[in-house]
Amino acid sequence: MHTNVNALFEALWQDYIEMTPSAAKVHQLLSKNGAIINDHIALRTFNIAKVNLEVLAAHFESIGYVASGDYKFEAKKLNAKHFEHPDSTQPKVFISELLVDEFSEELQATVNGLIEQIDHAATTADNFLYSGRHWQLDTKTYEALLAESEYAAWVAAFGYRANHFTVSINHLPDYETIFEVNDALKAAGFVLNAAGGEVKGSADVLLEQSSTMADRIPVSFSDAVVNIPSCFYEFALRYPQADGKLYTGFVATSADKIFESTNVNA
Ligand code: OOG
Ligand code: NI
């Protein structure tokens, strides 16, 4: 496991921009007058003991991150937690896991078959969180997963890596509102996730979020190379709580729609 927070995020970022060609362009567009501060990153996994949420979380807990919120997504059959670092300038981390046992016998058998192919030692290696796929996958299996769960298909195709980075709008000198950010993105030709409206949340819930639709990149399956949605970029504006500090949690009804930024049939 990494011992240095910055080294871990730098490695996650390098992998993420390889998966997400638009991210470097968005980063450039928004960072004209200064560095970008990341609000959070997100990772996805299956709730199988070898690779569950806790296994991913251990990589962050070992460098000081603390579990700070629990979320449930009943329709998508997902659980999630978010983690915070004592140094509040470090990105928050949102980790979700698919409740595999709530799906068909076929999906369970497929996912167990993928996870069995991972070398156990790989899950605690320095690079696990940006190590990608550890298994063979053919297009038929990908399509079968997709029919039951967009999320399952995404993890099967991409494995372990940041699903998105999130720009903190609070720290962008040139933008006051999320609408200004969205307008700049659309004017530059980026496509936003409109599920539930382009802006998820509101000042009332202390968090507004928007995201691009995931890029499509060529992915190698065992039988073909196919363009499928990879990763996306998110934008978050946080509001102060009664105590004056910015809200640091997530909003499940908004997150539910952010997940759809990697949908294939969007
Ligand atoms: C996570 C979706 C939720 C947020 O900021 O609410 C999320 C995912 O797509 O893996 O990131
Ligand atoms: Ni997010």
C-alpha cells in the first residue's frame, strides 16, 4: 500500500486521464487561472470478500483516511461509504460496492469467476487501486452483465481504477455557480449527464453536482475491441452548514444519478 497521499492520487490521476481523454481538456479549460482542487474521487467494486469496499478502503485508511458516511442505493443494489482525510485539502473518497448476491445466479457465477482470477497478493499491492482488470472477459459476458447491471458491466470491463475525479467549484477562481461551470463545459463541446437534470442537488441539501457523460474508449475483450463508456469528470459546489464549515458528505438521491454517467444506453 502507498504511504504517501500525494503519490497515490498522482498515480490514480495518471491512470484516469489515460482512460478519459476529455479529462485533460476539461482540466485545462477550468484551470486557466490556477490549480484545480479535487473535491473527491470515486471507486467501484463488488461486495465479494477478496475485493469488497473494505479492501479498497484499507488503502486509504492506511494513509489516514476515516470512514465518514454510509449510503444505500436500493434500486441499483449498491452500498457506499465516503472517507475523509484529517487534512481537509486532500480529496474525499467515495467507494461503492455492488451487492452481487442480490442478482441472478448467472451474474453471481460470472462475477465470482472474474474475482477468482485475481492474485490475492495483488489486492494489497501499492498499485491495486489503479491496476485495472485482472481477468479475461469476452463481449458476450460483458453484454450479459450489462443487461442486469450497468455497474457490474463497468467494473468487469475496467477493473480497479478511479471512476471519476471531481473538481471543487468552491476553489475555482473564475466560477461562482455550477451553472457557469456547466455553460463553459457545454460551450466547449462537452456532453453533460442530464439524468435527473444537469444539476443534481441544491443549496438546501448543501451540495450541487454535475458531471460529463463518460468518454468512450476502445476496450480489448478476448474476442474483439469495442468502444464503451470509461470514466467521467464531476463538478461539485458545497455550501456551509449551520456551524459555518462546508458540508463534506454526499447526497444519495444525487449520487444515484451520477452513477448513470457511465451508462451505455444514455
Ligand atoms: C459514484 C457515483 C456517486 C457522487 O459524487 O455522488 C458519486 C460512481 O459513479 O461510482 O460519485
Ligand atoms: Ni462523485
